[in-house]
Amino acid sequence: MILKTILQCLVGVIYLMAVIPCVAADPGNTRPNVVVIVVDNVPAKLIGAYGNKYVETPHIDELAREGMTMDHAFASSGVCSPTRATLLTGLLPSQTGVQNALPSDVGLDGWSAIGEFRSLPQTFSDAGYRTGLVGKYHLGVPDEPQLKFDSWVTFASGHTSSWHDVEVIDNEKTYKTQEHLTDFWSKKAVEFIDRQSESRPFFLYLSYNGPYMLPPLVLESAKNRYADYYRANPVPMPHDSIHPFLQNLVTQAVADSGGGGEFLKGWRAEESGHKSRWSEVAWGMVSALNNPEALVHAISELTMVDEGVGTVLASIRENGLDQNTVVIFTSDQGSALGEHGLWGNSSAALPTTAYEENMHIPLIIRHIGKIEEGSRNDELINQFDLAPTVLDYVGMADKEFTHSPGRSFSPVLEGETVDSSGPVFFEYMRTRAIRTRDWKLIARFPDGPNEVYNLRTDPGEYQNLADIPEYSEIQKSLGAQLQAFFDEYANPEFDSWRGGSGKAVMEYGDRNQFYKDFFSNWKSPSVSLVPEFSD
């Protein structure tokens, strides 16, 4: 009997010796978890870690104290869908074909705008990660999971018309939220984290649609737990005169309405009675200017998101995952809140804009014990650099985002120095920009108006030097670099400067007529099912 017991113990020890090395050798168990938190329409300068002394963002600031803050990160485009596509694929809008904010209904069930490209969730899933989307998708028809997300919690629209009683898609269930939508996303993110085990790493894409600073919603009186605080402690707001580009937008939107008023199409918020005419949205940008309640709405919703970030960080800590979880905080793009007499993202002007308020976004990356706490980096970082960086950092640099202009800045996160970074690039259909440390050129197809700014002497971009002869060589040099970049990377099918079109939608308000008139063979935006990307 004793001999039998000894033999059983020996067998058990031999079994464990055989199994343990196999588990340790499994790369899926040694790679860190990845949490990407994206907020909506937030320029870097609204965050405390970037110097704001008036807006309460204590949890985002905590993330910065525990990680690395990228001081010069820039969006690749000026509105939600193109930038979120870039975040997930490392590709430009003129490569993905996602040129503008996409509708949720396109007349084709199951359509994904970026399914044919390598993406972060698909790559992580193929590597054995559990993958979860919580929040705004805005990259296809949202009824069923896409991009190999295992868990799928989203809502039907990219456009935000309310924070309360919003219909959500929670995996196989559809129902209306009982709490503020931002709180709902935070709760669902925590539920996803709580379900994970140490046997497999996870990738969570927590995509807030807050603070969302666009009309008509931003013109409503704020109804959240931070609104009264900001009414009692007002945040300073710019009081610039209305920008001529915003005046142009309203004039064109009213003309496009044809008297009856064109409704925005394809956003399912319409089904809930939240219909908006394009001309009303344009007028809403004007109404938000110098409007204290609009600013209260925008800023208080940002602090709602910040609280949610704190809830998620607490969940990571309480689950003992701090040491093995990379947390990335960023924004899809920025927004003007009165600067230059503008309100909203790049679409809220005609021609569209590429000011620092539109382009400069927060980017904070934390990995406890790996990335130096409280560190800062001043590399010029393109939004399309993030996806290749994430894969490189977790040990999957061999997974290539084909023809991405992005470069990995993973060595920076590991404390290494790198060669001085090159310029950053931006495009929103007929508006493109190149920004160096000292200069910015904003160019518009086909014949301007162009803008040139000396960012050293004029960081606020109020003195356009484009028509001053002594700066003509600077403009020519920047223009050549801008042209060479898009000549190399843009897909002719989606290069709007060479007669390319887009997926589902291009410009709003009947402005596609320009392309029809300018390019004889121009094709209207369309959708089609394509094979999903597979390694």
C-alpha cells in the first residue's frame, strides 16, 4: 500500500515536471494583456496631464503618473470613423477607404468597413487572446461581432443623441440602458475584466462615445453628476469671433437643405425620435460658441469618462493584473471649443480644418514595472504608429500591417532613445496637413486656401503665412513632402486628390457634386462584402 502511494506521488511529480515547462513555453501566457481606452473628440489640452488646470481628470492624470505621456501625438484625420479605423489597422483613411463618419445602416447586413485588413482585435484573437469591444464601434453594421471580437457590447449608432435610455447591443441581447451611457460602458468593461483568467491574455477595446461635444446634444442642459460643479466653477472658454469657414458651413448647409431641411441619414438615432437636419447641426456649432452651458456639458461629460477610467484601473488592480496589463489612453481626434471661432471636429467647417485643436490628441501608456513611471516623451507620433507599436511591444512585431506608414515607437517605451522623428500627417478628404516641430502646412485640393504656421512663434495658429513671399520656400518644401507621402501610401481607389472615392459615404450635404464635376469617371461611395483578413 505504501509502495503504491509512493509510485502515485512519483507519477504526479513526473506529470507536473512534464506539464509546467509546456505552460511556461506558451507565448499566450507570457504576453501582457492590452487595454486600449479611446475617448471621443478630446484634444490633449483638456487633460490635466497636459497642463489643464481647470478640467477634473484625476484618473487619467494618475495613469500618466504611473506611465509615459506622449506630448506630441496627432490624429490622422478629423472625424471618428477614419481615426478609429487608423487606430485599429495602422492605415490611413486613403488606404482603408473610411473617409468620413459612417452610417450604421448601409443596406448590407454584416458589412464591415475594415474587415479585409489586419486589425488589432483580429491579430490578438489569432494569437490566442480573448478580445472584447465595449462602447462605440462606428466601423460597420454593428448588430453582430466583427473583427474577431469575442465579446461585443456596443450601440447602434456612431452619432450620440442621448446619454440616457440608449438602446445597446450586449452580445446576443438588445435592450435600453438604465444608467448614464458612460457608466454603462465602464460597468461592462469591468465585467469583461472580471471574467478573465490567467490562462489566456486579453485585449479590451474600451471605446467611449463620451464626452462627445457636438450639437444638437451638447446644446442640451447637462444632466450628470459633475454638471453643477462646473456651473459653480466655470472653465475659461475662448471668445474668438466666428470663423469664416463656419459661416461657409452654415450657408452651404442651408442651401443644401432645399427649404425642407435634409435629415442626416443612416444613424439609427433617427429611430428613437432624435432626428437632426444637417442645417440644424451646422447652426448648432454657431450656437455653441461663447455658450457657457455647452462648455459645461462638454467638460462635465469628460469628467464622467475620467471617472470611468478610474473604475477600470481599479478593476485591473483588484484582479491582480497591474503588472501584466498595458493600458493605453487616447482620443480619436480633437475638437475646437471656441478657438478660432470654431466648435467641434474638422467636419464643422467649410473648408474643413486641421488646427492643433483638431489634430493634437492625448496618448498615455502604462505598464507597471516596465514603462518608467511619470516619464514623458516628445517624439512626433502619428496615430498610425500606434497599432504597429502595440504589436511590437507585446512580442508580435512579425505581424505586419501591410503598407502601413506607421513605425513602432516601442523602444521609447522600453527606455531607449531613437532617432529624431519625422513629420506627422493628416487627411480629411480635400484637406491635408503636414506638421513638423516648427511648421505646419494645411493644403486643400484643388486650389486652397492653404495655411502655413510657424509653430514656434505662433503656437495658436493665428497668423497664416501662406501668402507671404519670404515663406514661399518653406511652403514649397512642406508641400513636396506632403505630396510624396501620399503618393507613396494612398491607395488610388481611395485617394480623393486623384479621383478616388470612399466606403459608404464621402462628404455630407450633397457636396460630392464637386468630385463628380472635377473627375469625369468618379464613382460614388459604395459598400460590398469582402473576405475577412486571415493570417
